[in-house]
Amino acid sequence: MSNPFQILPGENSRSEALTGGCDKPARENAARTFFIETFGCQMNVHDSEKVAGVMMSRGYRAAEDVDSADIIFYNTCSIREKAAQKVFSRLGQLKKQRHARLPVIGVLGCVAQQEGDAIFEQAPHVSLVCGSASYSKLPALLEELESGSRRVTGLSLATDECFETELTRRDNRFRAYVTIIEGCDKRCSFCVVPETRGPERSRASAALLAECRRLADEGFTEIQLLGQTVNSWRDPSPARLTFAELLSRVAEIPGVRRVRFTTSHPRDFTPDIVQAIDAYPALCNHVHLPAQSGSSAVLARMGRTYSREAYLEKIGCIRSAKRDISISTDIIVGFCGETIEDFEETLSLLDEVGYDQVFSFKYSPRPKTAAGGWEDSVDDAEKSRRLAVLQERQRQIQLRRNEAKVGRVFEVLVEGFHARLGQAVGRTPENYIVNFPGVPEWTGQYEAVWVTAAGPNSLVGERAGAA
Ligand code: 5AD
């Protein structure tokens, strides 16, 4: 689903200002435009911001739309097969649409890493293939293309660096993403990420805090710390901050009103994170803690390193906080060998935890994963059935939980405005979505909103005043 509040290319002025000081190739590129279509997770959204920044520093301009672009990048996702297929159907459509003048086409991200050179065979009009672990080589790859190379690739996973760039184009005026750890070492049997994003690499605390201070000075009030397993961050510098200390330091920065972090792995979810949320009001009282399944047998086969009971202990720790912390999760249904009893245990986990939001998926076998070689024992129709049952159960849970919020007042950061409905829409610190009558000028502001009605996925309210 596309994000209706995403701000389109060209909003940010900082990286445009940086293009002024560019060297010769940058000036030569001045008339050339690029467009990035992003699929998948927030890490990909943020990677696209970094890539856009690099492009602009080389003198390229953001195209108004895909049809007018000289260069098109697809920043891809391969977490499930359907996601991976999307890019190939996009590449096919593009070839049909644009006979007269094909733009330069690059495939970035997880599909690029996974498929590598094979992409050129499937889609001969692609000229750049680059995985996220090689983004620091993008300027060099672009240079090769500019000097006439037909095909270039960046596919090495052998890196100990992160793609850090001062040039990042910020596509949202109030929320800034900051990658604190790249890659993943967890080796869950279903997951392709270690294969596509490489090993874990944490950024040093001083560099991270400096970046967050700069972002606050530039007017960003919400900082979202990112990592595939964000709480596995380990400070590689002598300061040796813990993840909870890093959260606290970011929350203390003047001007920062909200700090979010995603995604946490239950294994590394420690009580000091909950203590930090209790101690620092700017730390949002929301934790995304993917369970994946409610059955210990399935969790063991998934290689998640925790049982249902151990997961519930982490939930107990979150529930024992002084603040009311909302909890969301990811669930996979129909994993190899998942029986009806296992599935029932997942349903009972939803009841027991009372999640505020659940992202649920049918298991999709992925290449080069451990489970990819196992029997995909639950057929697709049964996976669909389980998914529908699970989603209906969660819908009822959410409706009940949301109805209990009617009459309360929440702080809402206004993220957008539906002109047709005259409604402002934003999020509470708990990540609840709230719609309320407003004006476009409120976008980016914090408002106190009194909740008057509730649905399963969002709340409706009235402005009570500035927050
Ligand atoms: N099949 C289905 N869902 C998957 N996820 C990760 N790998 C797979 C897969 N092979 C889900 C997990 C993860 C989320 C980002 O995507 O729930 O937390």
C-alpha cells in the first residue's frame, strides 16, 4: 500500500543546496532527472532517501514523475515472493510503455542482491544492479555508467561499513529516519534478510548522536531509529553505550519530541529499554516486537531463539511499565509443518497479548534460506484461510481496544490532510492513527485530540488544543 502522506521528491532543500558545490560531472548531469520507486520496509524508504541525496550531489534532479525521468531506480524488496515479483512486472510494463526512449534503469535493494547478474538476462534494459550493502559504491557505479559502461553491478556483501551519507534527501519534513544498524545476523530459517543485506554493522554512538542533533536543529521533531534488528545495536566505539542508553540520549536532544525505533528482535529486548521509555517522555510508548508464531514448536523451527513463554515474559515486562505501552507484532501463518494446533496457539497469543496492531503474512519460501529447502507443507488455500481467520480475530481485538480509548485525549502529530474530507490525520505516540476535522496548516504540528469514536484501524476525534 502506498503511503498517502509521503512527501514527493523535491521537498527537501538541504541536499539541493549541497549540489551547488559539485564537481564537473555534477554540472554535466544538471539536466538529467531521476525517479526512485521504493518497495518494502522503512529501511528501503530511507535507503531511497540516501540514494536520492547521492544522485542530487552529482547534479541530477528529482523527476516530476516516472514518465519524464532519465534514470529510474527500483528499490526492491524480496521478503516474500510476491514482493520480489513486483519489480519484474514493473520492468515489463516499463518496456512496453516506453518504446521511443528507454531511460537508464537500475535495480537496487534486496532483489538486486538476491538475483544479481541474472536480472540482466530477465530484463536486458536494466543497466545497474546494486544491493544495499554496496550503496557506498553507487557514486563510482554512476560514474562508470556516465562514462559509457553498458552494465554495472555492486553486489559485494563483504563490507563492514554502513551507507552513511550527509547528503540524504529527507522526504518527510518532520520525521527523520536514522539507520543505527545495517544487516542481520539472526538467521531465522524463513528469512532472506541476512542474504540480501549482509551481516550486522552498527554505527558509532557519537556519529549517531551528532546526526540526531543536526536533524533536530534542522527542525525535525520525530526521529525514527532503524535497523532490521534495531535493538541488536552494539556501540562499536569506546563509549560502549547500550541500546537503551542510546535511546535515552536521543530523547534528551533539545527539539526532539518523539523517538521511535523499529524493528526489535525479542531475543535482545531487555528491561532497560522499558525503563528508558518510562524515564523519557520523548521515547514513544510503542514497541514493535515480532512474535512470528504463538507455538514454541514452530518458533524452534523458525530459529527465533525464544519460546512462547520467553516471548510472553518480554510482554510482561512491557506491561509492567508505568506508562501504557502499545505493542504491535508480525505473524507468519502456514510456516513449514504448522499444524492446526500450532495455528490455534498463535490465535491464543493474540488474545493473551492484546496487540494494538498485527502485520500478518502467509509463509513464502525464499531461496538460500534454511526453510527454503524444507517441505512447504501448508497449501496456499489453507494459508489464506488461516490468514483470514487471524486477521478477523485481530480486527475484533483492535476494535475492542480502540473503543476503550473513546473519551481520552491523545497528543497527535499531524502528518497529512484529506482535502476532500476536511480531515487532518496523524499519529499518537502509541502509533494510533487519528482523523479529526482540521486545516492543512496543522501538518507537522502537535495537537491534543479528544477521541470521539473508534474503528478497528483508526480513531476519530476533535481537536482539544495545541499539545
Ligand atoms: N514469508 C512470509 N513472511 C515473511 N517475513 C519474513 N520472511 C518471510 C517469509 N519468508 C515477515 C516476518 C517479518 C516481516 C518483515 O516479514 O513476519 O517480521
